[in-house]
Amino acid sequence: MLQNLVLMFKNKEIRNRILFTLGILFVYRLGCAIPLPGINKEALLAGIDGNNIINLMNLLGGGALDQFSVLSLGVGPYITASIIIELLAMDVIPPLADLKENGQEGRKKMDKITRYLGIVLAFLQAYTLTYSFHARYGILDNPTVSTYMFIAIVLTAGTSFLIWLGDQISDKGIGNGISIIIFSGIVANLPFQFRQAYTTLVDTSAGTSSTFSGVIQFAALIVLYLVLIIMIIFMNEAVRKIPIQYTSNTRAIGGQNINYLPLKINSASVIPVIFSSAVMVAPVTIMSFFEQTDVTRWITNALDFTKPWGLAIYVVLIILFTFFYTNLQVDPKQIAENLNKQGTYILGIRPGSETVSYISKVLNRITVLGALWLAVIAALPYLLGMATNIPSSVTMGGTGIIIVVGVALETVKDLESQLTQKTYRGYFRR
């Protein structure tokens, strides 16, 4: 691993990509620190303190919601738009389904539609968020229609800017740009979370008999995070190997050169957690636009992650989105066709429909394990918060850690892939 890092920094092109990505992230963090004018920050911080849905939005936005900065919305509207377009492309709207089947060109057009929809959703969410925050917390100094429109337009522009920054990272940097931006926002917020945990568990009990207990709880929290990271890495790297053989290969099956078709236990990676979080946040944001009634309060409480019903809904959404996104990422029919073109078959399975059926069966079985694992990891910190006095804002880190580790692993693989390509190019030039 250390040798690969040295090689990466020795390679000029990869080094430039890393530096370019860091530069873009610096611009992103700078934007998160630029507050909107006319906002009463004290009223905002007092209002969102203890609101778990807002804390989650703040986590994914890298803490920008604390400042109500120009980048407060983050890339959440774009993620929501992606969910909607992918759902509609599943034979709900035939033209979108045709674009999905139209290869790379169709994907480009779908991405363009997603961006336009993301901008529309960003404006609606910005206006709704501003209106609801002022109605509930009184955050505006001059609450007029023009003020609402101004803030909504600026926040929408901020989201558009972040999408553009994500594109720049994807084209000229490392990894997936949108994922890297979410990753950096969460990492930037982690020190504050641990500081808050330390203050709650240790500092507030300083000089009392419960100080030692607070230190033990804080140490246990750190250990829990380390265990979560190890479990996430293990499951992200776990694969189900299906033995395959080439028709031209006459060697015995028991030989040591048998090839395998690897299917990841968690093919959806971190996307189901992000999707589920976005879906949980959207109804609460919409409800906050209306006058607070028993119904709106019930919906808000029902979608609260720190309460049993809200956590149950969150877990179910993660499981559903894991199956949904896995089927988008892994197409058994396409895999069977590729195997057939390469003159390869699965041992004991006939090519064609039987291969498709077998791959689908294996994929569904391992996805059950992957979905349950992802749901347990995401829910574990919230369950810990219900059973102990660890602050709810810190338990949000469970979702954040899944995203951080998943994106980090994918970025490292992207870097290693680029390094391998550069190494082969250099070899063939000799």
C-alpha cells in the first residue's frame, strides 16, 4: 500500500489529479463558510439543535446548514432527482426506459434530465426550507417575498455550483465527484461530532463521580467507530465467486487455474444509505412548509431516526434501495451475454436462460445478506443512542461512516486502476 502511494505521487498526471481534487475541495469548504445575508445565526442554531432530520441534512451538507451558507443544500436535490429518474426509467415512462437501454448516449441524456430536475428540486427545497425555518425559528431579519426568492435563488445556484464542481472532479480529478463532495462534507463535520460527544460525556461530568464513567463511554464510542470501519471494509470487499471455465480450456476442473466470476456481497455500495436519507428528509421538509398540526407533528416524529418507527422505516428503505440499486448496477442478462461472447460458461449451468436464472438467484441471495448488513450498520448507532445517553447528533455518524468508508474504498480503487493503466502504458513504450 505504501509503495502504491509513492508510485502515485511519482506519477505526474495522477499527482496533478490529486492536487486538483484537493483544490476543488478547498473551494467547496470555502463556500460552506460563506453565510447568506440577513440570517439570524443565533436563532438558527438554537432552532436546529436537537432536530435529528436537520442534523442529518447538516451532516450530508458538511455543516453548511449551521451557517445557512450559500452551499447549505449540498448535492441533496441532485441525489433526489437521480432517485426519481431511475424509478421513472423502470418502464414507468417509456421514453426514459428507451434512453436507459440506449447505451452511453442514452445515459448522457438521462444525466442531463437529472440535472435539470435537480435544479428545480433545489429551488423548491430552498424556498421551502427558508420559509419553514423562519416560520419555526424566526431566522430572517426581513421576511418578505423578495427575500425568500433571493435566498432560494442563491441556494439553488450553490447546488448548481456543487454539481459543476463534482463534474470537474470526475473529469480531471480522482473518484466520483458527487461522492467525493459528500465525503469531504462528512469528514469535515466529524471532529465537531467527537468534540460534542466528549463534551457531553466527559466535560459535563468533570469533577464528579461520573467522570470516569464518561471517559469509559467516550472510549467505547471510539472503539465502536473502529469496529464499524473494519466491518464496513470487510463487507465491501466480500465477494461470491462463481467458478467459470472457457470452452477452449481442457484442463481438469480441479486445477489451480480455475477462473471465477466475482459478485460483490454489497454491489450497491453506499448509495442505498444516501438514497434512504434523502427520502426520509424530503417529507419532513415538505411538512415543515405547512402550519404545524397534529398530523404534521406525527409525520415528523414518525420519520425521526432516534425513535423506533422512524428507525424501522429507515431500515426498510435501506433494504429496498439495496435491491433496487443492485439490480441497476448488475444485469444478469448482460453478464450471461458477455460470458457467451467470451466463450465462457458457469460450471454445471447451461449457457443462455439457465445462466441468467442462476446468476439472478445467486445475486438475490447475496443481496439479502448485503442489505441486512447495511441496515444493521446504519441502525446500530441509533440503537446505541436509544440505549445510552450518547447524543443523537453523534449517532448520525453511523450513516456518515458508511458513506466515508465506501467512498474512500472506491476512490482508492480508482487511483490504483489509474496507476495500473499508467504502468502498462509506460511498459509498452519501452
